[in-house]
Amino acid sequence: MNILVTGCAGFIAYHLIFTLLEQNHTIYGFDNFISGQKENIERLNILYPNNFVFKEFDLIDFEKLNKFIYDIKIDQIYHLACPASPPIYQIDPLHTLDTCYIGTRNILEIARIKNSKILLASTSEIYGDPTVHPQPENYWGNVNSFGLRSCYDEGKRVSETLSFIYLKKGIDVKIVRIFNTYGPKMSLNDGRVLTNFITQALRGENLTIYGDGSQTRSLCFCTDLIKGLLKLMDSNINMPINLGSQFEIRIIEIAEIVKSIINPDIKLTFKPLPSDDPKQRRPDITNAKKYLDWEPQVGIQEGISLMIKEFKERVKL
Ligand SMILES: NC(=O)c1ccc[n+]([C@@H]2O[C@H](COP(=O)([O-])OP(=O)(O)OC[C@H]3O[C@@H](n4cnc5c(N)ncnc54)[C@H](O)[C@@H]3O)[C@@H](O)[C@H]2O)c1
């Protein structure tokens, strides 16, 4: 099949594209490198010179997007373009909103023109700071529209609304609400919790904990997530589906795991909690289990060890 991947230089896209190329599909991808990594593209180009076609441009530019795949049949689209890390999506909040609205509208229009199936990468952030725990898909969320994270949280909510509108127009749209995902090939400076802990520990620095570290996260290993994305794309499900780990862990416990693997003598430094930082997140994955027969398999200790192994090759000491 011919498959288009938006945001193809990103972390999740890297693992997804590798899997799809291994299955002999041809991948068309583009990226503006706002948070993507050029090394990922170089590696894919070297390993799969005949089946991976890349162009650098912004999803907001409909003309370039349309020209890129003008005379190509596109069977499926994985729409992943959007910076996912808070420090990065807050650098240019208007562009983040444009990516979520104009960009998503552009790619849905391409799906309509090409009659392609499309999967939108939405996020657990659409639940905001949830008052229901764990979060099922029919929980409408508790989101701040007037804060630093709003450009992403509200942007993704609008992306879902656009997807709903195109679904009603007859486009086969899938929506995945991704909860925190981690693993090898995350960008070293994306500011996400595990990336920070591992790079700090490898450099022998103190690990920075925001707040008292009692806030929780549920971390899903990247290969588990990719299996879920593929299953959702192949399914006949058009309602939003949560994908993520049900194993909830405190930030301070994540720091302890990283320390225990890299260096138990490393100390912790505590800093104030950023505004809108969610206190608790855990997906209800009843629907993913029921409709996709999916649940994560990789344990947190094993996943963090694999991530550390790969980070050791990249972190400069
Ligand atoms: N990783 C997670 O834990 C997580 C959680 C929830 C949702 N998601 C969603 O999954 C998708 C991928 O996340 P990721 O962790 O791989 O993030 P990432 O930042 O590594 O990848 C996003 C990619 O999109 C590209 N991009 C951003 N805006 C673009 C634009 N306007 N035009 C072209 N390219 C653009 C970036 O350069 C980057 O390569 C995102 O949509 C994100 O919101 C991820």
C-alpha cells in the first residue's frame, strides 16, 4: 500500500514507519522539523531508499502538500504532525494551533480528495486535568482554554471536531487518544519527563522533579503503541479510542527506576510545578481491549532499560 505519514521525522512516526516499511509498504512522509529529527530521516533513507519518499514542508501549506502526492494513490494516512512536548509546542503557540486546525483540515481534505483512510493522533490532553479517573472515551474533560497548554489541548480538541465533521462527510476517520508514550529515539531535548531524567542521569546531574513528585503518569512503550495504531487503522472503529498504559506510577518512582539503572547515588532536585501540569492520568482502555484486542505488553522497568540503552549512544557526556 501507499501510506502517507505526516510529521514523519518525529518519535512515534519513526517507529511506525519502520514497522510499515518492514511490511513492504511504500511510505510518503513530510515534516517541517519543528520538533523532528533529521537523523531519523537520514536513517530511513539509507535503509529503505526505494520505499521511503521524504519532503520538507509545513502541513499548513496545502499547495505543497497537494503537489507532493498529486498523482499518487494514497491508501492510508497517519496524521501525526504536531509537536507533542510542552516546552516545544509553547514556543510558537499560534503555529501549534494552526497545525492542529489548518493543518488537520488540510490533511482531511487530502483524505477526501484521495479517498484514503485517515488516522488522527489525538491525545489524553483533551481530558485536561481530569475529574474522572481513569478516563474513558465518553468523559468530556476538564480543560483550561486560557493557559499555557491551551494551544495544544484545545488545538487537539478542534482536530477531533474536524475529524468528526469529515467522518459525517463519509471519510473513514480513526481517532486515537494517545496517553504518554516513551522509548528509544525520543528527541533528547524535548523536555518530557523520562527524556529529562535519563539525559540528566547519564550526565551525572541531579534529576529535576517538578512539585513533590507525587503526580502520576501512565507510560506506554512505543512498540506497544504502534501495534495499537495499526490495529485501529485496520478496524472498522470510527469513535475515539484511548491507547495507553493502565499502570499508573508516581513521577518520583520513575526517577527512582532511572537512578537504579544508571547510578543510585544521583540526587533529586525539586522545582515548582508548571501551571496546568496534570496531576493524574490513566486511560480506561476497555474499548481498546474489546474492539482491538489490544493492551500494552512491555513493563516499565524493561521499557526504561531499552530507552537508556539507546540514549547512551546519543547523549554527549
Ligand atoms: N508521544 C506522546 O506521548 C504523545 C502523546 C499524545 C499524543 N501524541 C501525538 O502523537 C503525534 C506524534 O507525537 P511524537 O511524540 O512523535 O511527537 P514529535 O514532536 O516527536 O513528532 C511530531 C512531528 O511532527 C512534525 N511537525 C509538527 N508540526 C508540523 C507541521 N505544521 N508541519 C509538518 N510537520 C510538523 C515535527 O517536526 C515532528 O517531527 C503528535 O500529534 C502528538 O500530539 C504523542
